[in-house]
Amino acid sequence: MPDGLRMSNVSHEFGSNRVLNDISFDVAPGEIVCLLGPSGCGKTTALRLAAGLEKLQFGQIAIDDQIVAHPGDYVEPEKRGVGMVFQDYALFPHLTVAKNIGFGLKHFSDAQRREAVERALTQVGMSEYPDAYPHELSGGQQQRIALARALAPTPQIMLLDEPFSGLDVARRADLRDTTLHVLKNAGIATIMVTHDPQEAMYMGDRIIVMNEGQVMQDGTPESLYFQPENRFVASFFGEVNQFASTVRNGIIETPVGQITTDEFADGTEVDVLVRPEGLHVGDSVNGHDIMANVDAVRALGEVNLMHLTLEKGGHIHARVPRRFSTLNQNSVAITLDPEMTFVFPMS
């Protein structure tokens, strides 16, 4: 049985700069794993090492339980059974779509090559374009051809490097959906690099959050969003309201409400991070409510973002359903949702 991709204790340096520091993860056949993090965190270097485009310095890489890289030994990229899609498409401008896709199939017979090209074009919904040239296609169509070219040799592993970053919003959404279904139907172990948390949550069965060459957390989109293990992960998945506090008698006081805790000793200084949807907004029920003045309301598609100033001082953001009864009020009551509230000791 195919075993997918496994990276074990991989480190990498460029000169004196260590860009990867002892990272380990695996990707099962049919699983899509997103490497997510800011620019310079090491995610693209990890992808290039998996592809064989960089030689491994420390650690080990295996594909389907066969070691393809460790210090002093190296399997060439073309012998790893890996397909790769770059953000810049990397199509040959002087070749037709069919010849671009068939370019890497030199070991195929003519009949096998034609069949593989036709199959790949059908997979990505571009079967009507074998004779077109890249310049005759839109950016989204060119990226579909790049995906078809990577799929044609039926690789064991697919590696995607920011594949949608050059597209407008509509084309990006369409191509993401196509790519997700194509890869799932093909059952290919896939790593996708992205700096976009929403994209990672859309595409990934698992997300590996990276920062400064290290894995900060590895888990499902749901676990990373609702159970972040550190401040970096919590804040990387979108805006947060942040408050400093100190634990006293098992209680953490914040300007937007109390949190009970048995995790931190009394006197511990903590950071409290609250997602905007973790602030419930409503009408005042009694004189003890935490009140906030409404500064502005902005429509963000399915939700509205409320800019609020607490009556006791401090600017906060709340995210509420689009149809919301209190939008025209000058002031609202605030209630804290513990499931969207995360507490970490101050570093």
C-alpha cells in the first residue's frame, strides 16, 4: 500500500541562517496538507526539499516508505514520482497545451502520451483546449494546464506552491474548488504551501502552521481555529481582540467580561485573545451589562463587522450575523463567548 510522504527531523540552512529547524510531518495518500505561515517561515523550503529541488542537509525524507533523501544520498526529482505546480505556471510559451502537458512524458509511448494528456485535460475541465497556446488562455486556464501537466504522469505526491496567488478572487475560488476535487478523486498525497489562512482551511484536511522554521501546530482546520496551542496560531487565523490581565482567585478579569480558569496559578500574567465572533452583541438587560458605543458597522458579505468603543474605554471589534436587530442602536451590551476566548501566559 502507498504510504505517502514522510519528513523526519528535517533542518536546513542557507549560510548561517537556519530556515528549517527539526520539522517532522507526514502526508497520507489522498490527504491534502497545507503548510501555512508568513513569508520566510520555511514552508517553501520544505516543499522544495520534498520535491528534490534542494539537497537535504539534516534529517530524512521518504515517499511510499522508500527513502529519497538523507545527508549524503539523494534521489533526483524526476525519479521521485512527484508532481509540482508553481505559482507562476511555468508553461512553455512556444508549445501548445497538449505539448506542454506531454513534455515530461518522454518515457511514454506516443499512444500512452496522448491518453495521459487527454485524461489530464478532462480532469481539470480543459479538454477543448489541446491545441491552444498559453498566451491564448486566461490566468486561471493556464493554472489548470499547469495542474494537468503535474497530474499527467500520475504522481504519488503532489506539491503546490502558492498555486492560486496570482489569480483574482473569482478565478481563485473556482480553481481552488476544481483542484480540491481533482486531487481528492485522484487519491494523491498533497502538500500545498499558502500564506492565506482561509485558503488553508478551504483546501486542507490538515494544516501545519509554521513560523521561523518551526512547526507551531499541526491539526485539522477546526482544531487550529478552536483550540490554538499558542498565541501565534490563535492570531494567525484572523483578527483578535487582545487584553492583558492577571489571574486572581481563579478569575481573569477583562474589559469584556470574566473568565474562570484552573489552568494558571494566581498571580500569573496572561494575554487574553478573543475572536470578533466571540463577542456577542445584544440589547441591555440590566444595569450591570458591559456596554459599548457603536462607532461603525461594515458589511463583510455574510457577516457585519462592528467597530465598538467600550464605555469604560478601549476599542474592540465584534463580528455579527448580517441581519442583526441592534445595528441601528448607538450602544450595545457585550457578552463574552468562552469558546472563542484563548488565554496564554505572557512571554
